[in-house]
Amino acid sequence: MEKRRVLGLLMASVMALSMGACGDGGNDAKSTAGKSVDSGSSKGADSTEKDAGKSGKQKITFCFRDDGIGAESAAWKWIQKGYDNWDKKDEVELDIAPITASEGDYFTKVALQLSDPSTCPDLVCEDTFQLPNDVSAGYLTNLDSYVADYADWQDGKYFESMQKAVTGADGSVYGIPYCTDTRGLWYNREILTTAGVITEGEDWAPKSWKEVLDACAKIKEKCPDVVPFWCNAGVATGEATSMQTYEMLLYGTGERLITDDGKWITKSQGIEDSLKFLQDIYVNNEYGPSLDLVLNGQASNTSAREYLPQDKLGISLDGIWITGNWKENGAAPCEGYAEKFGLAAMPTSKGQDPGTVTLAGGWSLSIPENSDAKDITFEFIKHLMDPEAAYLENILTQGNICTRTDVAKMSEYTDQPFFDIATQFLETADFRPQNDQYSSVSTSIQTMVESVVSGTSVEDAMTQYGADVARTVGDDAVIEQ
């Protein structure tokens, strides 16, 4: 299992994960020193006391991925504000200890910390993509006994789909989800109107992949200078290719990556249909951007920050977080973006139930197994997730989709352009497999997708995928359907 864990970490560290889940972007890998926040002096209340140095208090060390701007980042402000208005702050010292790193490097650095009791934090931000790996390695605390007494968890204050995202293969809970994202089809209203796909003022709601391809054909004919469709399709865009493109398609066929008994599916009608859709976009009809644009690590930024706002792209398969680029203080401010663009749900392949599909990612607050301040740390988690304490302001600042059903109904949240519909997508959201082999299999998915859009036949790409996955997980863990 440890070998598998190391393999997963190595794979993760080289994956160019540009999907931007929950607003996190890549930065140069470097560690930043922790910052201790100390207020007052009184005895700690946790059943497991922790040596906090000279203060004599309990100490919570909080490790998360910093976005590169330290104390000015939304995450840091959330943590700081939550601590400042916590009624237990006089009993606890908080050590804010972020890691500024690329996503893959963050996973590696966190795993090293979690494995060593002398460096292990008490609270860690876990990407739901990596959570199964850390559960399998024994790094995270089973929270079943904690959530059993957490009223908000039991009373429907969290989306069921998000509770599922932090549930391990053993059926136990290993984190409290604090942000998520959904994906859909962004479209330029003017371009689709000019192409005759919609009438002025109408929303686009394709019912099948054929309707998506038909729209691309009209755009190519009526707007020849416009790229009809963009989706991540290269190894360089890492998980954005695996999850955001391939799995959106595969799940839309009704199939999944893995069977209920844990065998990875390497050949099926769903895989073939998904690859043929990509072949129709990039090879057969040339509806996609040129390969030099799509097969590099900046492809996602290029589509969201240049091609969409500059009226050079008709339809883009992407996530809700890209709206952050278009805000006044974003990377690519776009005046009137709420009217300029539309967001449609991705349809299932033939319009079969449930009609639409989305993949959701996100981050959770988890307690490492080696923490010696678990009780008080869970109290802090509950406070951070309290909408009135700090959570609502945090989710608005970060530009993420909330994980709480009550926040999803608040006007401050729903007034953000596109967030109401993107949050509704959670009702039918699906997630990547809660399997510690996933991060390794994902790299084979990326290779398969890139080979198809580069001209390799669907059959050959699928055959190579089968061989790659079998080599990674073992011949007895794969199946053809």
C-alpha cells in the first residue's frame, strides 16, 4: 500500500492540474513559515491537551495551500477572522502554517508532514481528489463520532453530494467539505445568436451531444473566425483533462471509470463514444482550437481569459470558477459578463436520464490521524463553517460554490452571476472514484485523450489505455465490457 501511495504522490506531483478547483491556482513551489496567533491566557478545554510552548495553551496548527499572497489571501483571511471571533480563542493558540506550492507539490509536502508525528499539523485542507490516497495511507482521522453529534451535518445543512465526496471507501467520513465547483457549457450569447443556434435573449439548453455538435457546425459556418468549441484535451492540463473533459463525457454515457467491485474499465461502448466525441471536435470537423493552444499547460487560462472574453470562442466546457477572471479585480475583467455569457448544463450523450451531467471537485477540512488536539480542532472546524462567523464571507470572497444548503439560499450568495444555476448542478453532481489508484489512472486518461485529439484512432488509443492501466493497477484489477 505504501508503494502505491508513493506512486500516487509521484504522479500527482507531475500532473499539471489546471482545473482551478475552488479557486486555487498554481504557484512556484516554496514553503512559507507558520504564523502563531495568540490571544489571552487560559486553560485548554480539549480532552487531549497539546503542548503549545510557553503559553501553556492547546495549540492548533493549520496547514493549507496558500495562493501566493500570504495573509492577504482569501483563505488566510477566513482562518484569521474565524479565530478572532471564536469564543474559545483565549484557550487556544493558532499556528497558521500554509504551504505555497503548485497543487501537485502541495500534495507531496502535506503527505510528508502527515506521516511524521513531529511535523504533523492538527488541521489540513484536503483536496477531495487526494483524500482517498491519504485515507488509504492512514493519515486522516475517521470523523464518524464527531459528525454524529454535529447537528448541521445531520440536519441537511450540507449537500448530500458533498457529504459523499468526503466519505471513504469504508463508508466513514474523513473531512468537512468547505468548497466545491461544478462544470458546464459556457457560451457567448452573441456568437450563438449570430450562428442561429439561439434567438436573441434565449438561453441555450442542448439535450444531447448531437445538439452540441450541431451548434458547433453552425458556428463554424456563420462565424468562421471563431473557435466553435474548447475543452481541455492534453496531458499538460492534467486533471482538467481527466475530470473536466473525459469524465464529463464518460459519465454522460451512463458509465463510470470503475466497477462496484473495484475493477477499472478499460474498454467499453461509453469509452468509445466519449473518444469519438473528442475526435469529432478536434479531428473530423476541426471545431476545436489548434493543438498548439490546447496541448499546453496554459490552455485553460487561454480559453477563459482570452478567447471567451475577446469573442473568439463560441462554447467552452469549463467550471464556475472562471467567472473570477471576469470580475473587476480578476485576471481578465470583462464588463457585463453576466449578460455576455450563458451557462448551460452539459447534456448526457443521448439525452437519457438524468438528462444532464456535472463533475464536482472541492476541498475539505480534515484532522490528521497524528494530531493530538482532535477534539478542539473539530470545534474550530464547526466554527469556521458557521455562516455567521466567517463562512459566508469566505465563500463569497473566494468565488467558490458553497457546500451548505442554507448558504446556497442566501441572497448574498445567489446574487452572484451564474452561481445560482451552478449550485443547482450539485443536485445531480458526481465525483471521481474514492479510490487511491485514481491519481495514477488519471495520467493514463490524459495520455489517451491527447492521443485521440492528435490523430490516433479511437481503437488504438483505447488499447493503449488498457495496457497502461493494467501495468499500473495490475491485470486482475482491469476489465473490458
